[in-house]
Amino acid sequence: MQLNILVLPGDGIGPEVTAQAVRVLEQVARKWNHTVNLKEGLLGGVAIHRRGVPMPPETEALAHECDATLLGAVGLPEFDHVAPQRRPERGLLGIRKTLGVYANLRPVRSYQALLDSSPLKNHLVDGADLIIVRELNGGIYYGTPRGIEGAGPAERGFNTMVYTRAEIQRVLRMAFNLARNRRKKLTSVDKSNVLETSQLWRKVAGEVAAEYPDVELEHLLVDNCAMQLILRPKQFDVVVMENMFGDILSDEGAVIAGSIGMLPSASLGDRKPSGAYVGLYEPVHGSAPDIAGQGKANPLGAIGSVAAMLEYSFGLLEEARAVYAAIEAVLNSGRVTADLKPAGPPATTAEVGAAVCAAI
Ligand code: NAD
């Protein structure tokens, strides 16, 4: 198979973890006789430095040309105080929007070898296996009007949270389809006791549920969900929510998995005629400027994102399973990066990448 992939290394630890993810992809290609055609593009702070904007037009064009996009992370401290539209993170919103990826899947599972890396008690996390589905293309991050206006005590900042029925339906269907192929339980998260967008969300979720009689649907308020994810993570199978709730709650997955560096993500849009999803794959973590350039970054979230790419964009299930198994083998070997608190000296980013390749 020809795998035409755009790589956007981005900022901070992004280039370090994507280098290892690409290495794993090339190992898979060698073993199963696929051809990887890589293109590299600019996104984020590095794009602002070289091209003056967080998402240059050529990056957008490449993303549409390729079958799938692998992203590292964006964000640099030097841009912390500039206006949102000139920040590296705007590139992230731009690439998600241009690809039309509206469902962000964040699988969270506890690995035996990492039970002690979680601050939660072992019996709470042992066996946890859930997918958080975050709506990615709408809600308050994109809604207008938005801005800061006026002056003095009346100066005000405002954003708009807005969802259409169609936007809610398509992400709910994605979540129901995932649940149908897993343990058949879907939790829909909202704030319907306060927000009109959530009232519509809950109503539409109930309607879509009629198409999936084999899947159990439950509704949970977002504040309660924040607590339940920590108290009893094993009760969840697939959990779906709007954009900002998902952004916030999915970081709790790091507490369950043991480190944010472990978490992969897949952002999916509609299916192509081939049946494969349009996909953008990236680790959940940010650019981690505090450890950038030191070989300390855990590449397993980025490598897991490659596994998700093989599964969703290329339908290569055997290859994807081999990557997941290799990740588990490396965790069991104990040669892991410092964030996973190994018993011995921590492995470097590149050593972990090499170990995953060897296990494949
Ligand atoms: P972060 O995820 O970059 O880092 C949070 C903490 O986790 C840090 O202590 C970091 O060292 C650690 N960490 C993160 N990834 C790790 C890995 N792979 N291995 C080991 N440790 C890891 O979040 P932050 O510090 O809030 O944000 C830093 C920058 O990243 C900001 O500019 C932010 O806007 C940006 N950001 C980007 C994305 C993205 O590109 N998708 C996501 C979140 C934050």
C-alpha cells in the first residue's frame, strides 16, 4: 500500500516525538511491504518564524494532498502574550478546520506496567479502557461573535458557544459507531442544567440513540463527569462531549494512563470513497518547552497516534495491533522515559523509539 503522509513536527518536543513516530511507521512499512511517502510541512511557532503565519497556505495544500497528517505539537513560550490569532495554536485550529476533522478520539487505557505511574490507587485504574470523543470543529473555540472590546471597568471579553443539530448528530454517530464495536456503552456529557447548547446536545443525542438500539446511552453533567473519571474510570466505555469540555476533561486521561506523554489521538472527518477516514493524528500533549531538546520526551503518545493512523486512515488493523503490542512490550521492559518513573536510569526519546521498532 502507498502511505502518503504529511508530517508537521511543530514546536518544542514535537520534532523529537514525531521523529520516533516516523521511525516506527517506516519499520511497519518495511515489515509489511508498504511504501511510505513522507512530506514535511510547517505549522505553529516554527511556521510563524519562517513564513510569518501559524498555518502557511502550502501546509494547507499538502494536508489536502496527503492521505493522513501526523502532527507533533505547537506552542512556544515567546508567543504566550500575543493575540490569539497570531499564536502558534491558531495553526492547530486551522489544520483541524481545513481538514474538516470533527471528532477527536482520545483512547485512554491503563497498562499493567504503568499502574504505579498513576496517582490513583491501582484497583481504580487497573483495567480502565475508554475512548473520549471530543467534538473538534465547533463550539466556543470557533463561535462568533468573539473578542475584547471597550475600556475601563466596562471592557469586556466574550465568546460564543454554538452548535447546530447537524454538528451534534455527526459526532454522536461517530461515538455510537465506536461504542457498537466495543462494550456498547456511550456516555454523553453536557451541561444541560445551564446551557442551551447542551440542552440541544442532549435532545439530539437521544434522537440519534434510536439508530443504535444495541448501544446503551447515558447522560452525565460535565462537572459530575470530571469527578467520575477519577473516582471510577472503569465505568466508562465511549464518552462523547463538545469541544471545550473535551479539551479539559481529556487531560484527566493522563492521570489514568500514568503520563500525558502516553496519550495518542486521532481526529477524524468523514469517510473517503475508499472507506478510510480523513485523519489528523497527534499526541495529546503540548510542546512541553520545559523538556524540549533534552531527549526526555516520551514518544509513546506520538507512536500510538501512528497506530491509530494505520487503523483509521489505512484500515491496516494487523499493523496497528503490532504497534500497540510493541508499545506494551517496551513498557513491560521498563526502558521508559523519566515521566513514567522507571526503576533504573530513564531511557531517551530515541531509545524508546528504537525499542518499539525492535519489538515490531
Ligand atoms: P504540555 O502538554 O506541553 O506539558 C505539560 C507537562 O507535561 C509538562 O511538564 C511537560 O514536560 C509534560 N509533558 C508533556 N508531554 C510530555 C511527553 N511527551 N513526555 C514527557 N513529559 C511530557 O502542556 P503545557 O505546558 O500546558 O503547554 C505547553 C505549550 O504547548 C503551550 O504553548 C500550549 O499552548 C501548547 N499546547 C499544544 C498542544 C498541541 O499542540 N496539541 C496541546 C496542549 C498544549
